[in-house]
Amino acid sequence: MRTLVFYTSKTGFVKKYAEWIAEELHADLLILGKADCRTIQSYDVIIYGGGLYAGGINGIGRIKKNLLKLKDKKVIVFASGASPETDKVIDEVRNRNFTPVQQKQIRFFYLRGGFNMTGLGFFDRFLMKLLKMKIMSKKNKAIPLDGDETGMLNAMENPVDFTKKENIKDLINYARE
């Protein structure tokens, strides 16, 4: 079975997972921009990884747009974000990014990544500063912050990396089935 892992990564967390997955599966590894539809279709197992931005998987449109052409393929998508790996987070990301029909064809995995402001471009840093202002406004009004909000404030000041090679175990097992 020929396997392709392709990805897009702004801060390096998705790239790290993609490299680990490709290594474990002896798969080809490409950056999103180098993976055209014809190339993707030539593989039996297609694994795409993208970072989470406001709950959306970066670059997922390439897979969704070509899903009909991949109907006879094993399609796996993983997303990486700073939130803890909980059923609630996984369900929210899956349901936000894929219709029920798409969910039948795509196997989704969430792999906890991290957060590093310095890896973001100007626009993303601007959006994160807006988020910080929103959270700080809540804090200044003595409204209790939830764990994600507290964690995000801390991560904005001190980069965090939760990546672990063991996080890919279930994805690897599924890809090999």
C-alpha cells in the first residue's frame, strides 16, 4: 500500500507529527503546496495534517474538494492544536470541519500540539492579540476564566509544546489496518 503524508504547518507542531507518521509508515512526505490532486490520487492511503485556527483545520479544503476522487482510498486527517485531547474538543473539531457524509469517508485524529506566538505571521499574531484582549477583559471584570482561557494566556507569554511521538500510535495502527 503506497502511503502519502502531506501537511501544512505554521508553527512546526504539525510538521513534527507528519514527519513521525511518515517515518513510522515508510510513507512519502510532502508539503501541501507540492501535493496536487493527481499526485494524491496515486496513493492508497492518504494522510493530511493541518493546524487548528479558530476550530478550522488549515488547508482542509484540498481534501474536501477532492473527496469524490478519493472514494476508493483510505483517507486520514489529523489536526493539531493547543487544546487538551478531550472527547469534547475532538467532536467539536470533527463536526465543525466535516459533514456527516464526509465523516464516513474520513478518519479524523486530533494530536495535541502546542502554541508559539513567534511562529505566527502578522495577521495571526494580530488575531491572537485580539483574543488576549477579550480574555483579559473578562478577567478584569472578575469573570472566572475556564482552563482553556487561562492556558491560552500563559501560552501567549511562554510557548508550550505538548507533542509526543506516542500520540500518533492510534493513527499509525489505523493506517496499517
